[in-house]
Amino acid sequence: TGSFQDTGVIQHAYNLNFPLHAVPASSVQCPPWSAFSVSSPAVVLETAEDRPEAVVVRLYEAHGSTVVAWLQTSLPVAEAMLCDLLEQPAAKGHLPLEEQGVRLSFTPFQVLSVLLVLRQ
């Protein structure tokens, strides 16, 4: 019952279509770790692609709303900037790095690509 936003349909669809796969590992206990998190359930982190000394993260707004979300990462980011779909930095696309992460503003169904330059 409720709207698709309230019931988590998008997350359930990702879980169904891209299930986690268990792989054998050593018996050494490792703490849980995630490279990225997004503060809003309306924003989906679709992909993160490695580049030399950088990572491109592609996100989209999935609820049809206007939303501000924080992209957080445990990676050592030196600089963040918006880029186009060809992964070229956008003019005036510099994003300040803040304690909460990188602040991103989305309009309904907007796709954003963020280039994260890593510290060496």
C-alpha cells in the first residue's frame, strides 16, 4: 500500500535484478565497508567507474521530485566536479567538498555525473 516512493519499489527492483553474490572468504573478520552513500532515497547511485586517478559517479533522481542529496564517500577525494555524459568536466561545475560530503541538487528525473579526483 502507498506510493511507489513510500514502499521502496526502486530499491526492491534493484535487489531483484542485481542480487548480491556470496563468495568464499577467509575466516578473518572484516568490518562492513561501503565506498559511497547517498542521503536521499529519491536519489539512486547507478554506477561508479574507475579512471586513472579519479572515479566518475552517475546518479539520478527517481521519485519525480526536486531534492537535495549528499554524496558521501570513504575514498580520499581531492576535488569534485560535475561532468557531462561523456565524462568531460562541465564549465563552472566545481563542487565544494564539505564535512557531509558533496551537495547535489536534483530536479525530477535528472541525471548527474560527478567526477571525483582522488588524492595521490
